[in-house]
Amino acid sequence: MKKLINISLSEIKLNDLTKLKSETLIIGSYETKKINDITNIFDKKSKGVLKKLISREELSGSLGNILYLPNLEGTASEKVYFVGCGKKDKEINEQEFLSFSQKVSDAALQSKAKNVHIFIPSISVKNRSEEWNYKILARTLESNCYKYFFKGKKNQPKNNLTKVTLLKENEKKGLGAINKAMKVGHITGVGMNTSRDLANTPANICTPSYLASSAKKLSKSFPVIKTKVLGEKEMKKIGMDCLLSVGNGSAQESKFIIMEYYGAAKTKKPNIIVGKGITFDTGGISIKPSPAMDEMKYDMTGSASVMGTMRAIAEIKPKSNIIAVIAAAENMPSSTATKPGDVVKTLSGQTVEVLNTDAEGRLVLCDALTYVERFNPASVIDIATLTGACVVALGHEATGLLSNDQKLADNILNSGYASCDRAWQLPLWDCYQDALNSKYADIANIGGRAGTITAACFLSRFTKKYNWAHLDIAGTAYGGKVGKKSSGRPVPLLTEYLLSQK
Ligand code: BES
Ligand code: MN
Ligand code: ZN
């Protein structure tokens, strides 16, 4: 996915704001009952228009308040939007800043301009830096431009916005750090959009082969990423029978996708991300009920987020090694489908009794998790829409996190906090493991009451050789306040985590 907009940063003297010739100029102003430094500049040039607007309480400066002024006298820009920044020197929280960024981004789009300039005075957000503000604003600007409509070319909504210039008052300290944060935020937005585009694509188009060709396309645009794809024949040859058992009932060929990025010496241990890529989950023979079954097209969001993150990594080019793998299959019922009670062999050699064919995510992931042992990883994180139970436990706000290493878990929790894409940890205690005992195989694929935890217990049987964490994104991938569309999560968390690993 290409960048939808261009974002750059530039310095300006306050007094020059009225002289700037922009299609749309968005100006942040603090809450005040009187004219202040910034409004004064526009007031003077317009011979008192702003004073009047303030006295009529139309321009309040309260956080997120928007006032649109076309043809403001004395200002060279065509359209001017004033956006309230709240009380000067009053700390706001991150949630407030997120919705502020959203309002600014909406105004930029709604103005229908191609070129937009944005000047926001400094806003202090509790426990966050100024760099963070720019990171979030840039990310929101880009991700807000994304629209997915599958209605043919004619009905595509038009996005005029192509260029945003963020303006900052001249300061001695320079813009280096802010510029860097802004770029990371922007690319994270591009990564989110890449992920959303794949996840939103209907399952008759977004098949395992489609995921594979999307990965190949990405590495064609960004040769720093090398992509390899294994088909069913190759997987069979190395013994990934468990992954293959999930696609047995489908006419679509299962695929295993490996994307490698080397930003450091090859001897340096890589950080690995592993995505669940069930392009449609009917439940298989243990078929799901019909209502809302269409949502199971999002069951490949783990793999979409892995791809979106690699899109971001490809451009940021950190000095570390990162490998992404995707286990892609379609879970369908048919005469060739795996049946409840079937026993399959995993790549690790352990056997699995498939008591429920709807617990398929863990069956594709376990072979992927064994496969990545060969890379001698520094850490492995799998990302999966794994259990409905996770939505019950954490809703659509937090991603479920389970790990066999507390340091890794803490790093991920911190990255979730830093990127406002939060995860919450659940226990992975040994006492939950017994639920997976099987009479006919080494392990059963379901068991017990704590669905999210026992699913992670299943995976933990295949991750003993390295530091591993599991992200259950069943609730955060789509739905909730976002509605029935892909959220782009957890691309911000993953990007933040990978960039924090030196
Ligand atoms: N893809 C589903 C989990 C899911 C449910 C994701 C709702 C998003 C929203 C997964 O493959 C599944 O079916 N899990 C079962 C496991 C059960 C059979 C142990 C579930 O959660 O019901
Ligand atoms: Mn399922
Ligand atoms: Zn599933």
C-alpha cells in the first residue's frame, strides 16, 4: 500500500501565519475568553473578526472545538480552521490527544483541499513527550485517509488530500527528533492501512494465494524484504501436517509465507512475528452458526498486521533483523475436511487430537512456531484472532497477551502503552495445561473453561526453545467503536516493539 498523503515538517514565524498561501490552514488555539498570541495575529489582519467570534463564544479554544472560516480577511490561505487546544499549560491525557488528532485529521479531509498546512501550538500530554504528539498526529492523519469500498471503481470516494505540512514555531533546538517521530508515526499509519486493506478484502478474493502474492508484491516494491512461499507440496515434504489439516476441506491451497529483513549482521538473532492467516473460518465440520459468520473473513488479521508491520519496517529500515511468517489456510467443511476426533502429526513430532475443527488457529500456528526455531530467534510473537473468549474478557479495547518470558511480556506491554495500542496480560500458569490432556494423542486442541489461556497453553507446547509471546487480537482486530471494519491493530504495537529492539 502506497502512502495516501505526504507529510512534512517545517518552521514558521508566528507572524507569517497570515501570509502563508495555503488551500487550507488549520490553526490550533488555546482556550481563552480574550484574544491571545495566536488569535491576535489573525484578529489584527482581519480588523477584529476574531475578537467578535470570541465574544460570541463561537471561537472558544476548548479542546477539539472546531471553527471553519472561509475567506478570513487579511489571511492569505483560502480556508481557515481554528481548532481548540484546551487551556494553555493544562495537561491533557492521551485519550484526549487522540481525539484531538482525529478532529484535526477530519478537518483536513473535510476541507477537500489537496494541500493542507497545520499549526498546532505545544500541548502537554500526561507522561508523553512532544515527539509523541507528532508521532500520533502523523499516524492519525495518514490512517484517517483510508477508505475501503468494494463497490467498483465508479463508487470510490474521492480523497483530495495529498499533502500535509506540519508547521512549528522557530525554536533553537531544531526539529530533528520531532521529524523522526513524525516519520515513524506516518509510516505506522501506512502499515495500519496496508493491514486494513488486506483484512477488509472479502474472503473470495483474499485467499491464502492472495496473501502470498501480496507478500511477493511487497518485497518487489521493497527489495530489502526477501519473500519465500511454501505451497502444500513443500509443506507436506517437511512435515507440516497439522497446518495442512486445516486446509484439507478447502479448494484453496494453503500457503506458508516467510519474509526476511536483515538490517544488521546475519549473525544477529532476529525478532520474529508470526501471523494467523485463516482467510475464512467457517469452523469446518464443527461449523459456526450463521449470524455474523461473515466476520470470519477477518480471521487473517494476524497475518495482515504482520504484513502491515513489514511494510513499515521496509521503509524505516531499523538496524536489526526481523522475520515475519504467515500460516495461511481456509477452514471449510467438505468430504475431505478434518473431522472431530482425527489425530494429526505436527512439525514438532507431537500428535494432536482435533476435538473441535473450529479451534484451527492454533493448528496452523503450532507448525509455524516450530518452523521458526531454525532462525534462532531473539523473540517470537504470534498474532492471532484466536478466541472468542478473549473478546469476552477484554472487549475490543485491549489485546490479550500471554508469554513464557516476563521480560518480553513487559516490553510488549510498554510498547502497547507507548503506541496507544494496548495489550493486557493473562496468566500462562502450568495449572491450566492439564485441560489439554488427550486419550488418543499427545495433546488435544481444546479443553477447559479459560478459552484464551488454554489456547495459549496449546501454543506454549511448541515454543519451549525461545522467548515467546502470544497476542490474541480477536477483540481488537475489528469491531467495537471501530465498527465492522478492520482497525489496523496491532500494527502500532508491533512496530513500536520491533523498533525498540536494538
Ligand atoms: N477465529 C475464531 C476466534 C474468533 C471468534 C475471532 C470471534 C474473532 C471473533 C477461532 O478460530 C475460533 O473459532 N475459536 C473458538 C475456539 C473454541 C472452539 C475452543 C472460539 O473461540 O469459540
Ligand atoms: Mn475457528
Ligand atoms: Zn479462527
